[in-house]
Amino acid sequence: MNDYFSFDLTKKDGEARLARFCTPHGVIHLPNFAPVGTQATVKTLTPDDLHALGTEIILANTYHLYLRPGTQLLANFGGLHHFMSWDGPILTDSGGFQVFSLAHRRDIDDDGVTFRSHIDGSKHRFTPETVIAAEEAIGADIIMALDECPPPTDRAYVEQSLARTHAWAARCQAAQTRPDQALFGIVQGGIFPNLRRQSAEFLAGLDLPGYAIGGLSVGETKEQMYATLDSLMPSMPTDRPRYLMGVGTPEDILEAVSRGIDLFDCVLPTRMARNGGLFTHNGRLNIRNAQYREDRRPIEEGCTCYTCQHFSRAYLRHLLQAKEILGLRLATLHNLHFMLRLMENIREAIAAGRFIEFKDDFLAAYRISDQQKRHENRAAYQARRTP
Ligand SMILES: [Zn+2]
């Protein structure tokens, strides 16, 4: 770490960690969740809305911002914080995940990856050095190293790509010129315990300010994901933040926090909201269903979000059925409020030394069908892919 960043682990409850990560744009209380703002906006919300929800960090996508509006333009505006008028911490991914999901429009080699834009078909090349340059122009507080995210159960491919991911992490570190951005390395290794361990140990040797776990929530089963975390976590450095990329259902977050993960991001809460999928403590409801047509109750009794304080399920259903923009906004406000309150409750439970009790109580009430789980898994993975 340097003068711009510090990590303070304040309490452990089992493996769950209560911590603070200080960045140039503010403190992130961990465990925490980063709403996704792919195109320099968390869809339908203003920065004031995000602050009112208690958002402490948002995620933006390098691939999308590089293509549009372009990283040079963002640099001309003094970086993404100024451009979008968000003064809190920002995290950018490396763009690798989106590029690699461009199945037939990309060509990968040991030096980098050449790809065609999903917008206009134009040809571009990402290397560790060009990705760091793009992330420095965007100017996020936390920036991710370029990595390759292979199919998690293909052992030969995973093993071969791991050497590439490690070499790229070292090149990203060497290419970095700004001390006010924390470069996180990404542990890969699919579902294979010894490859995961090898990856964690290699990256720890680079002494980076934080570490992410990539290549999960990409099509493997939940059992495989939890087992991978179980075997990997003892090899992860304890004195740095640990970020599980692309994970974000309430039950996955609770399971991962109980294994020592500190930070999450996921498009699911916001994307699902726009499709009428709303979180409650008893599971998920789809407000588009006919049963809510004349329902005068809020989405959830007792919810303190703006939407639940003012509007009925029937009104929200009407707005979404009529494709009114306000409907997308009200649904998004509720789901992010739910996720950020969940993270706050998790932190309070760890502080009080009763995290496992909190987790068990939450999961006992939060009932979603296996079909909904499979749908969530698929939706979370698909939504991270390009475009
Ligand atoms: Zn609400």
C-alpha cells in the first residue's frame, strides 16, 4: 500500500471480515456491494440517488468506455469522476471479460487480444499496457489487471491460460504510472484447487494492494463455486481486500462473506429490476404478474426505500407494463436499497459477532425456487458478456 490507500481489518467473526478500504475518493466499508454503471451510469439513477441509497463504490466497464465515448475524451474531461459527476470511489474492470466473450470476433495470443467492436465492427487491440493506459485515462480508484477468463471446468485450457494471466498481471503492474489507483490482481484457475492456490501465491508475490477472484459465476454450479472458494481462501493474503467478481445474489453474497470475501459487484439487482424482478426478504417477486394488478401494498412491508414509501405494487406494475421510464427507476431504487441494506446488516452482524446467526436467519426466510436460482445464475453470467 502507499499514502493513497489503506486497508484496516477491524473485526473477524469466523472467516467473515469487517474492514475499511480507504481510497482517494472515500472509504469503502467492507463487506460491500458495487452497483454496476457499465456506460458511466447506473441505469436510471443520478449520483444523488446513489448517495441517498448509501452507495460507497460503483463499477464501470473499461471495454464499453474505451469504445464509447473513448478514453481520450474521458481524460480530456479530467476522468470519469468528473465526466459523470460521481465523487465516490469507482472500480474499473480491465475489459478482458467482455472481449473474451466476443466469441467469434476476437483473437488471443500471449501478448494480448485483438477484437472487433460489437458496435461498429472496428478492429482494436488490448494488451496489458494499453489496458492500464485506458484505466489510467478513466481514472478509477481501483483498477483491474488484464486476465483471461477460461471455461472453468476445462482443465487443459485453464492451466495454459493461467501462465498468461500471471504474466499479464506482472506487465500491468510494470505499466502502471499513477500511484493514486490501486491495481488488483485477479486469481484464476477454474474449479481446480491446486491451480487456484498456485494463482493466489503467484499474485501475492507481486504485493498488490488488493486481490480479486475471477472466473466464477460463469456457468459452473453453485456447489462448484462454494467448493472452489473453500479450497482457495486459505491461500489468499489476509491483509488486503478480497473481491469476488460478478457475484451478487443475496445467498451467494452471504456464502462468500462467510468464507472471507469483502467486495462484490453484479448487474443482477439493477437488470432484474428493469424486468420486474424485485427482492423481498421472503424471496423474489415478479411485479409483472397479474396477481399484483390491484395490490395496494408496497413491494415489501417495512421497506424504507423511496419506492415502498410512496407507491403500491399495482402502480409499479402498471408503469412497467406501460413501459414507463419511471417504472424502471422505481424498481431499481428498491433493489439497490435491498442489496445495500443487506450489506449494512452483514457489517452490523459481524461487528456484533453474530454473522452466522444472521446468515442462517436470512436464508431461512429467503426462499427462491431452484428454477429461479438457475435463472439468476444464467442471467448474471449473460449480462456480464458483450454487449
Ligand atoms: Zn422498497
